Amino acid sequence: MEVVDIRPLLAPLLSLFCGILVFAVGERTWWRRFWSLSAAVVKLALVYSMLPGVLDGKIYSYSLIEFTPGIGLAFRVDALGMFFAIVSSSLWLITTVYAIGYMEQEHERARFFGFFALCVSTTVGIAFAENLLTLFLFYEMLTICTYPLVVHEETPEAMKAGRKYLVYTLLGGVFVLLGCAVTFQWAGTLSLSTAGILPASVGKQGLSLLFAAFVIGFGVKAAIMPLHGWLPSAMVAPAPVSALLHAVAVVKAGAFGIMRVVFCVFGVELLRDLGITVWLAALASVTIVLASIIAMTQDNFKRRLAYSTISQLSYIVLGVALLTPLAALGAIVHIANQAFQKITMFFVAGAIQRTTGRTNIHELGGIGYQMPFTMGAFTVAALGFIGVPLTAGFITKWYLSLGAMEAENGWVFVVVLITSSILNAGYWLPVVYMAFFKVPPGTHLHIKEAHWTLLIPTLICAVYVILLGSFAEVPGMPLSLARTAVEFFFGL
Amino acid sequence: MSYSAILPAVVLLPMFGAGLVVPLSKVSNRARAMGITIVVGITTALVALLIPGVLNGEVYEQRLFQMTPTIWMSLRVDALGELFAITAGLLWLLALVFSFGYMADEERTNRYFAFLMLALTWTLGVALAGNLLSFLVFYELFSILTYPLVVHEQTPEAMAAGTKYIIYIIIGGGLVLLAIMGTYFLAGAQEFGGSAFLTAELDRTSLLAVFWCFIAGFGVKAALMPLHGWVPDAHPAAPAPFSAVLSGIMVAAGSFGILRVLFYVYGIELLKELGVAMPLSWIAAFTILAAAILAIPQDNLKRRLAYSTISQMGYVIFGASLLSVSSITGSLVHIANHAFMKGTLFFCAGILIKRAGIHNVSEMAGIAKRHPITMGVFTLTSLSMIGTPPLSGFTSKWYLGIGILDAEQPWYLVILLGGALLAAVYLLPIVYAAYFKEPAPIVRDLPEIEGRLEAPATMLGVVLVGAAITIILGIFAWAPGLPLSLAKLAAETLP
């Protein structure tokens, strides 16, 4: 049931407004905090106010302007968009609190928090975009708004990483734009409101090329190998930005874009007939395993996290590419699961860096005796990535694997997933081992935790990792939204 | 009143106890000891309370929360689960009390006790899990969250053993997960206790693949050769009371998983049709003999006992794979009998380590004079392990033997008796040396024990209780409520 409602527009607009106010208040700390938090809270409230309706099957939409017939800016809240919006805006609030604590001593805080709030606005725009053009617009805006955050430190290294980031993502954007234009040519519309708009009559070759263009375009942000180069370099950014890149917005925007292309532009039926997604699944599998293996060799904490993200993102791509309902469910819900797990780890990495100045894993011996709660949270997230039952990661692994079994020759992908979870154990458990068991002689429990603004968000996220895993079936949890979305896309 | 409602409490009580460890330790070590002993005592009592009902054929079930649209986290008590749960509860109580003496001069005791309590929660969960997914949840948590206990000493050897342990266990866990997902894919969500999950109509290749995945996955934990690598390293490295639990319960959890798979997932009919029981029994037979032979040259006492565990767990799988009621009874009752026997042997080893500094068999010559009670119990338990009547080890062997004859495989008796003979070869020389050999230099140099007990009363008490259980489970094996009655019932009521 479609309902015309202004809230889908207000959600990005109000946080955009708050973001501008953050710039306006400049260096006045109290007001800057106020407007930063307002942006996050207002958006969260607006998004949550639509949740009951969406769960009931309502679809909120709002058309802003139409440039020419069929091309315009419009917003629409369906289950998938709602899912992405809820995850990103919930995490946004938590990250903002963390960032306020983390950036205490930093320079240029007005610029930082201003762009931080703008990112919030663009992400929700991506989530609620009704057509490919709106999606593309916000997708590009996200690139631009995150650039000042990536180069925040303004060191030569940061500037270089920023350049790399821009080159990769803007080039990706070109491919998306190309895809949009061709899609409009062939389908006569850019709408994302149905399960597939492209006609099969175009021909296999053309559709395959179009699909490849979209995959390259969105695949840059989703960090599918070999398009992942920017992500490990962007690790020079401050920890909250990394959290934003890896968990909340940027990489997820890429994965979300691929979902929209697969489910809404092509549609499951058409892609099954084309049979090209098996290549995407293969590419994702290679990325999953290869990135994990590279992660094992990284000593820098945040670089290891970066390669882990590349590997985990491909879980989502793999789940989408398998084109079975359960795999799609696993993929969608992994947006939330990966986000909470990864953000916990970034918060931990940031807290350790701020409190002790250590950035490499080999320096972490005995850190658990100094920051037991932080490292406890890390342990929960690590178990999540391994996919231990009752953590979020297990839900993903379960549905993805069951979905893979439904696909043709799917057991190959099940083996990939299980291998990956063993590899995850291989690079995350050593960190736990360093923290709690590889203790320099004479270490005693001497608690000196990070500041509460850093610790509390970390703990909240860790608790969520367990809640998402244990109570996935409780109505209102992300899984229920993901299921609604899957039922729509697969016509169940 | 229905006892079903107490099932969640049974499983969660030890977790609650784990939460008490740190606060109570702020009061005193004594308060901590009292507090968690009471919690484990209550838990075990609650488990025991279920026995009469289970023997009457009642089945208690309780759903906890929903995992997927068709699968609930659920707890269920049947005879097999009850057998494992009560064994675990009692052995835990013994290990806990023993720990107070053993851990008195160790560091990081809070961590040790907290994780020991948590491990009981996972174990009871494994025993009482109502379906495969619930089983997996507890099994995985059990596997991973016992790591801090394995490496407790944090010596280089312990750390190496811990790393080996976690690698084996995680790969095994991956295989189990693969097999469980295969089962759900083939057969959908089903609870233990109905008919067997899988049927012969399903694709034969898939059935075989899933079966061997299960065996390989659980086989890592159950120490089926050649997947046993972690066992001989982990046991000497861990603190003795945890070694007792490790051997008695943890390795048995793998065997328990295999039993659930054999009888509840596949069912006897399907196993016969697939023809997989025979190769499994060969693997088990190989394990029994090879591990026993490997045990003989081991000088480290706990390592020798670890190989003995591998061999004895082979009996459990061996009995189960013969698929006759008596052999299955023998296999099930051997889980309980072995747990208490091996637990007691490790407790004895723990006393020798703490009170005499003795780790190796070669240092034990003449030790009986200084530690008469410990070595007396060690002797008695060794005899039981070999299968001397009327001790508990004999009961298991007796039923296994009858089962072999029922299954019309008489030459398998060679393996049964060969294993017993080899057990005599690796255990009795220890006893002989302790009593009859000239004292080893290390024993000669030990200070005299004058007018005091050879070990703290709690440690000695636990060892004596262990000996008593070994005798009771042998002489009064028939008594209702003891493991044999549960094992018989379980074997007769398999789906």
C-alpha cells in the first residue's frame, strides 16, 4: 500500500539542515555538539516513526520534483531502504557520541562534524531513493562529503589516501551514471519500486554489459577485488571516520547499490535467465578468501580491519549473486550484522590508540589487563565474525549457507563460507590471544579504560552483536524487515 | 507439577554462578568457594531430580526462544541426555571441590572458576539440547570458551597446546556446522525424539557426505584417530581438575554428538541401509588399539592418561556402531563410567603434581609409601579401567561384549580384550613401580609428611568419592537411577 508522506524527504533534509548549522556555529563546542547530536537524533526519530508502518506493509513515498517525464527526484521507503536507513542511522548516533569523545583534541572540528552530519543526510537519501537518478545523486554526494573526513589529518599520507579514494570512487560513479543512462534508454524508467524494470527483449549481450557496468560502479565502494585499493589506504583517517566508511555508510552504499540493481533494476527472474551472476558470485568468493588471507599478514590493527571489511562485504555480494531467497536474506541482514561487529572493532582500535597510543597488533600484549571491557567487546565481535552461535555473524552464515545450498552447485559456496569463518578465527583470535593470554611477565590487572564517551558506544555495539544473534526473530529486529524485502523481490 | 519449567534454570544456574565469582572473591576466597559449590550442587540436584521421571518414560521439553521461523532454541530431557547431564553435574562438583585445593597457590583463579562454571552451562546445554541447532549453539560455545581453561597456566607449553586445541576445534566445529546445515537442508527442522530426521528416500550421495562430515567434525572432539592430535597436548598442559573434566566430559561431548547423529539424525535402519556403521566401527577399533599402544611409552603421566582417554572413547563409538541394543547400552554406560574413572585418575595425578611435584611415570617409583591413599585409589581405578569385576569398567565391557555377540561379530571380541590387555600394560606398571620399586631420587628427596594428611582434605575427599563411585557403579550397577538404568532405557527407546 503506497502512502504519500513527507517524512522520506524530511529525514535527509532535516539532517542536512543540522549539518549546515554545525558549520555555522563553528568553534563553539557546545552548540556544535548540540547540532551534531540533533542531526543524528532527528533522523533516527523520523526513520523509526516509519518502522511500524513499513512492517505492516505500508510504503511511504514522496516525489520532490520531476525534471522531464520519468526523470526526477523522488523518495520511497520500502523494506530494503528502511533496513539500510535504520542500520545507518542507529549506528550514526552511536558513532557521533564516540566521535565527540574521540575528536576532543583534534583540529578543524567544525569541518569534521559538519561533513559528518552531511554524510548522515546523504546516506539516508541513498536508502530512500525512489529511482536510480536520486540514488546516483546521493551516492556521489556521499563520496564528496566523505573526502574531507578521509583527509582530516592533512598529513601527506592522508592527502594521498584521499586522492586515491576520490579517483576510485568518482571513476566508479561514472560507470553508475553510464548504467543509469543505458537503463533509461532501454527501460524507459529509472524507478526502483518494482522487482525488475529491464525487458528481456534487449538481448543477452547488452544486458550483460550493463550489469557489468553497474557492478564495476557500485563494486568500487563495495570493495570487490580488484576494485578495493582505496579502502586499506583510507585507514589513515580518524577511527570514527573509519567506522563510518566501513560499517555505517560508504561500503554499505556500494553493497546497497548492487542490491538495488540486482533486485529492482534487473530483477531475479531476468538475472536467472541471463546466468551472469555466477561470475559475480565467483568474484565475491575469491574476494572473501583472498582478503582474509591478506588480513592475516597485516600487523597494523586498522589495516587488518580494512581487509576484513573487504572480505565481509563480499558476503553480501555473494548472497545477492546467488539469487535464492535465503541467500538474499542472509545478504541483507549481513548489512546490519557486519556493521555492528565491525564498528565495535573500530571503536576498540580507536580507544586503544587514544588511550595507549598503540596501533599494531604485536604491541597489544596484555592490553586486556588494562582495558578488559574494551577487549571483552572486541572478543564478542571477533566471535561474531567467526560465526559462533548466538552472535550476529552466525545468523548471516546460517542463512547464506542454506541459501547457497538451494543454488546450483551451491556447496562450493558453502565451503567458501566455512573456510572464511575458519580464516576469520585465524586473524581475530590472535588479537584476543595477545590481549588476554600473551601477557608480559609481571602484568597485573590495572584497569585504565578509555574515556566513557569511547567506552559506552563500544559496549552498546557489542551487546547488539549478541542481541542480533540471539533474538533475530523478535519482530522489529532487522531480520523481519529483511524478510519483508526478500518476499517482495522474490514474489513470495 | 511439570519439571519442564526448571530446564532453563538448570542450564542457566552455572552461568549465574560464573557471575558470582568476581563479587564473591572480593569478600573472601572461602565465600567464593562456598558460593559456587552451592550453585553447582543445586544444579546437579535439579538434574538428579529429573531421573525418576525420565525412568518412567517421561520426556521434559521447554522452548527458550526462536532462532529461525521454524527452529527454536529448545531443551529436552530424554534418557540419553539425562545420562550425560548427571554425569557432567557430578564430575563438575568433584572437579570444583578438588580445584579449591589444587588452585590455592595459582594465579588468575577468578578467571579459572568463572570459565569453569560457564563450561558447565554449555555442557548441560549440549546434554539437554532439543534439536541440532540448539546442540550446535552449546557445542560451539563449549568448544571455544574453554580455551582459557586449557591455557590456564600460560606456560609456553600450555600456550602451544592451546593454539593446537583451538585450531583443531574450530575446524571440527566448521565441519559440524556444515553437516548440520546439510541436515536442515535435506530434512528441514526437526526435534530430537521423533523419528530419525533423515530417510532413505533422500539423495544417497548427500546422505553419505553429511554423515562423514558429522563424523569428522565430532570426531575431532571425540578424539577419533587420526583426528586426536589436540588431546595428548591439552591434557598435560591444563590444570589437573580441568584435565579430569576435559577427559571425562569434553571428549565425551564429541562422542555424545556422534551418538545423537547415529541414532536420532540417521537412525539404525538408515545406517544399516547406507552401510556406514561398519567402516565407523573399524575406525573406532583402530582408535582403541592404536591409542592404547601409543599410551605405553609415554612417560608424562597425564599424557599417558590422555592416550588412555582416546582409547576408551573409542569403545563408546565402537559399541554404538555395532547397532545392537546391548552394545549401545555398553557404549552409553561407558560414557558415565569412564568419566568417573578417568576423572579420579586425573585427580590422583593432580595430588602427585601439587604435593610431590611429580609429573612423570618414571618419577613415581616408590611413591605409594608417601601417598598411600592416592596410590590405593589409583590402583583401584586402574583395575576398573582394565575391566576387572566387580568395578564399573567391567560393567561397560560386559555389555559391549554381549553386544558384540548379539551383532554376530565374535572376532570383534579380540579388539575388546586387546584394548583391556593394553590398558593393563600401560596402567599396571605405574602401580607396580609405585609399590614395589626402589624410590626414585625425586621421591627420596621429598620431605616427610609427619602427622598430616598426604593432601588437603578436600582433594583427598574427592579422590575417595571417585573411588567409591567406581565401586558403586560396578557392584550396584543394576540399581535404578544409576547410569546403567538410564543407558538401558535410552538404548531401548531409540527412534
